[in-house]
Amino acid sequence: MTQRAQAEEELRKLSVEMRYLEQTAETLQQRISMVNAAITDLTYANATLDGIEKEKENAEMLVPIGGSSYVKVKLVDSNKVIVGMGSGVSIEKSLPDAKVTLKERLDELEKTMNAAQQQFSQIAERINAGRGRLQGLLSQAREGKQ
């Protein structure tokens, strides 16, 4: 195989690898966004439980229902919380147990976020290195050197 053919083959392989890495980076960005949204949701839930913990029974509260809208309610039992467990299953827990459950989930999500961010950084480094190599090969091809 001639040097030119080898260079063209390397260009093709590098181009395919770059497309794959860019798709992987995009997938990781989407995963990071979803995990970040879940972390935000759990952080709000935890803050709400902290607030409920300080309230007395029959205290009037505003509960968000979405769309920047709220409904006024009276707190009947500040020690009972319904916690979603996944797959449409929810169970009643005491307030302290619910806070522990949310904290465990938050810790897991933060580990997942850190791992995804680390993977993204590694992919970004490989993309940058690959782009540099790709530009070098293209420059060589234009100059006719090998």
C-alpha cells in the first residue's frame, strides 16, 4: 500500500472515530442534563421536607402544582410522607425516613453525575486530539507530502 493510500485510510478511520466520539459526547451531555434535572428535583424535595419538618399540624401551606401555580392546603400530619419508589410505586414513610431515602438518591445521582462528567471530559480530550491529528493529515494531503 502506498503512503498516500495509507494516509487516506487513516483519514477515513479518524473521520469515523470522530463521528462516533461526537455522538458519544452528545449522548453524555443528554445524560448529564437528565441527571442534573433529577438532582434539582430531589434538592427541592429535600428543602420542602425541611420546611415541613418545622411546621405545626394544621399549618396553612402553598403546595406547587406545576406551571408556577400553587394550591393552599392544611398540613394534617407532618410526620407522614408518600415517597415514590419507581415504576409507579409509592410508599408511606416517616419524615426522617423519607429524608434519608432522598439523601441516598441524591448521593447516587451525584456519583452518576461525576462519572458522566469524567467520561465527557475524556471524550472531549480525545475529540480535540483527533481534530488536531485530522487537521495535520489534511494539511499534509493538501501539500502533497507523506
